[in-house]
Amino acid sequence: MPKASAVHILVKTEQEAEKLKQLLSKGASFSDLAKKHSTCPSGKKGGNLGEFTPGQMVKAFDNVVFKKPILEVHGPVRTQFGFHLIKTLYRS
């Protein structure tokens, strides 16, 4: 079973996610932005979700983590929780 580790930032609006993505592209710290802006409890840990397997996260999230290039910021990705910026750290 494949495993992956990812960090994410969860916000309420697509505009907010786009704004944060621009800050990231200019070199802002993912961890700092997650601590400041993420509405997910993982925000306290810099957005770190730890290691997980397919099916533990919602489908839209899994599609990014298990199919898109690693170490790039993807999103905004919409789920029932809001809008995510997702960066996969590794995948096995």
C-alpha cells in the first residue's frame, strides 16, 4: 500500500488560498503561513498531516497527494472543508 506525507493550508475562500499561494511563490514559509492562516488543527504543526495511505483523506486530496508532483504547492483544491493548498513531502 502506498504511503505519503503532506502539509496543507486550509482556508475558507478560494481568494484567500490564491493570496497565500502567491506569498509561497515569493518564498514565504509554508509552515508559518499554515500556523497563521490554516483553519485545520494541523495548522498548529505547520500544516503537517503526517503519513497516511490512500483513502484516509477525501478523494480530491488523495488525487493531489498520490498523483501530482511532490514538493510543489498544488491548489486551491476544493473539498467539503474549504480550499486547500497541498504540498506532498514524499510518497512511497
